[in-house]
Amino acid sequence: MLRLRILEILEQQGHTKYWLCKRMEMHYVSFKKMVNNETDSIRFETLDKLSDILGVPVGDLFEKE
């Protein structure tokens, strides 16, 4: 099973969820589900935006459990 490592990356970079949510321009409910790994799918466009904002390769956003 794959999970997103967004919270870990934010902590490493010294950013908050609020900081990322504003830059992602997402509705808070959708953002919260994504960050907490409570979603079954994610759009490629969203992954690309996350990668750009966080400055990490797309592959670094994931971890296999």
C-alpha cells in the first residue's frame, strides 16, 4: 500500500499544513483528506503541483507500507 509523505516533508522543511494548503489552492476538506492519507485517488495535476511547491521529485512524495 502506498501512502503520501506530505506531513513528513513539511516537517523536514519547517512548513505548516496551512502554508501548503494556501499554495495548493485546494478546498480544506479535500486537502485534509489528502494529507491524512484518507483518499483513494489523487490527480496527476495535484501530484505535479505538490512536487513543484515542495521542491521534491514526485517519487519522494510516496512511501510503500
